[in-house]
Amino acid sequence: MSRYIFVTLFSIFCLCLKGQDSRDYTPPGNLRHNSQHLPSQVDILWTPPPGWSPSPVDKWIDWDLGLWDGNSLGSCMDCPAEAGSKWDAAIISMYDTVYLTKIRYILTEPTIHYALKVYQGTPDSFDTLLVYPLEDSNYYNLFDTLNLQPVLLNTTKDLWLVYWVNSLASGYPLPLGVNPAMVGYGNLLNVGPGWDTLTSINPDIDLNWSIGGFLETPNDTIKYPLFNIYRAIDNEPYEMINQAPYLDTIFYDYLGRDLDPSHLYYYITCVYEDGESEPSDTLHISFVSTNEIKTKFFKIYPNPATEKVTIESSQGKIQSVSLMNLNGEVLFEESLNKENVELDVSGLSRSLYLVKIITSSGVFTSRLIIQN
């Protein structure tokens, strides 16, 4: 049975310091998520209030959460290989200056020659920032840390941290962490002629490489507001899911393998030195296993569609409907004043589209699959 995912999108509101009028502050907005990692992870993004600037604070980046329980990969005769984890430029583009100063890694096979590499960019045009042979290590099957002369990063390019091994034949030299795979990020492998994901090679290997990097920015300081992220699963109450006030405007929510929600709900608050804002409105993500999308707000069916799509609102009359492609181009928009709307989609090409619905209760965005 197919699983389709849709998002209901609302705005965010941020309140002020104690004693201040909330109208003194322009709220953040554009709460959204990146669906490419669902259902194992939700990447939540939002736009901060004007005037906000990121706190330049040192931090580790990794997809394995710094955990390892003995998993590793090998068994290819005389195969040199590269195993890499990638981070989008977005994690560093907000800073003026960022250095890579440490790499955390694990060696598992004493007979294998290892090296650590740092790339930036894309595989067809890599900038190689570091190639460091790991010879005569005294640490195997334990995390170790390579302290670097600070490596200045290009804040406009993706960052790759990579193991190189001269062979996969002797044992299992490439360590795998415990977190569910971040496909296309934490599980990249190159055994020639190019990079691929572990899940495309073997879908049963749902793990990330055990490797991480430490990023440093000059002149550490905390700049307010910070953010708290709250999540509710199905009908459970909301819980704060960040361990401390959050510094960035993108949050990675690792759902794990055992969590199989029907609905996820998120909201965000702004955190100041002496208080926390009111909750924002809600981002709703629904995992649907039928041929329709249905919530307490509206129903869209059939989905996928070929000729006609019906939209039924439970939030009052639909004021307008617009359809956009994934580039954000508005394909059509219509003003209405009715609770049920039928759209002719027979002329659309096979693709994924966004439907934007405006009612008196708010603005809702859903995904629509066309299978023409």
C-alpha cells in the first residue's frame, strides 16, 4: 500500500521580552519542512524575525549522533573505497567564517590502510581540503579524534567528511553508526565509478557512517532570540524535543525506526534572556495510506489523480485555491466562495504539485500527485 505525505502550513508568531508588547516584534514565519528524509527524519525550517543573526557557537556535526555499536561494512576483494557523510552548505552559510578543527572517526581493521578526506562542493567538481593518512593507530573499535590545523570552509559549498580505505577485503573496515540512514547525506559510498547511497546498493543497510566534524566560529557569543521546538505524535501531548534553547533555523528531528506516526504536529517558540514566547501556530505532517488526504481541516481526493480533484473544507468556505509546481511557479489561481471545489487536472504532466487553500481559518498547503 502506498504512503503519501502531506503538510499543512501555518505562520509562526514570536512574542517579546517580559513587559514588552508583542507588537514591538516582527514575528518569524514560513514554517516548513524538507520531506526528502521522511519517514525517518523531519527537517523543520523557519524564517527568523528580521534583525536576527545566528549565534557563532562551536558545535559537532554528525549523522550517527556520535554512537557506534560495532556495525561495519566490508567483504569486497581488492576494492579501494570511499565512505562519506555530507552536509548542505545551509549549515554554514549563515556564518561569515567557519573552520573545521576536528574529525571524529573509528578504525576497525588494523590490516587496512585508512585516510580521512575533506571535500567541498559536488562530486563532479570537488575541492579537496584535506587528505590525512591514518598510520599506526593505537585505537581500534573506539572513537578517536583527529585535531586539525583549522581548515577554513567555503560557506557556499556542501561539506563532505570521508573515509578512504585501500581495500574492503580484509574484514569490515568501514564503521556504521546506530541512527537510521540519512539517505543521500549520512550513507554515501564510492566504490567506482561514482558516489551512491548504501540503501540503493543494499536496502537492508539502514545506517549512517560513523564520522563527525567539529565546526568553530570566531568570537563565540549567544544572540537572542533562540528557539524551542515542540512536537506532538498523533493524540499525545506536546513535548519539547530540543535539549537546550536552539541556535539555528533548521532542526533535524530524528524519528527512529520504531516510531510509525499517523500524524506529527510541531510548533516553535522564541526564547529570550528572561522569557519564552507564546506558542506558534502548528505545522502538521500526515502519513496517509489511502487514496485521499483527509484531516480535520479539509479533504483532497483522489490523490494521486489523473483528471479531476475534489477539495472539501471543514473550516468554512474556501476563498481561493492555487496550484504550484515544485519551483514555486503558480500554474493557476482561482477566487472562490464555496465549501467544495473540483479542479480539472487533466492537462497537467505527471509530477508532484502543491495546492494552496485559503479559508477564513487560515492558509493550508498540501501535496498533490498527478499521474497523467
